[in-house]
Amino acid sequence: MSGRKSIKIEAPIMITSDGTPVWMDKEWAVDFFDWMSEVKLNNKLSGLQHLDSKVKLTFVSAKLYNVWIKICQQKKVKENFLNYVMASKP
């Protein structure tokens, strides 16, 4: 079991020169967080950081991080998230 609590995943997001995050595909963000609700992990995040072409998800605990990894591996995630979700494996 990993002690990590954070994961960076690829996302269609860009950070402007003044630090403002801009979603290049607004539907992706809505779909992604709807999916997080489906797997009951949406309220298990303690942080979300916008990065250039990525978002960093920080879970409340390392155990929940591991639950995230297992869900992604078992369900092979939804097809439209396959290119994004496993960008950083433990």
C-alpha cells in the first residue's frame, strides 16, 4: 500500500500568464467530476490544484488514494478518461 495521497492526471487545462486556469474542454471537467461522484470519491478530496495540462488531486488519506487507483484499474475507467487518469501510477 502506497503512502501517497496525491496524483497528477492529464487534463485539457491551460494556465494563462496571469495564473488563471482555463479549461480547453469544459465538458471534460463536468464529466470527470460527475464520474468522481459516481464512484463516490468526489467528497474525498482535500485539494485540487490546476497545473498546465494537468490537475493534481489530493485525497484525504493514502487509503483513499489507493481506492482511486484500484477503481481506475478495475473499471479500466470510462473510455473518455483512459488517456487522462493513469498519467501517474504509484
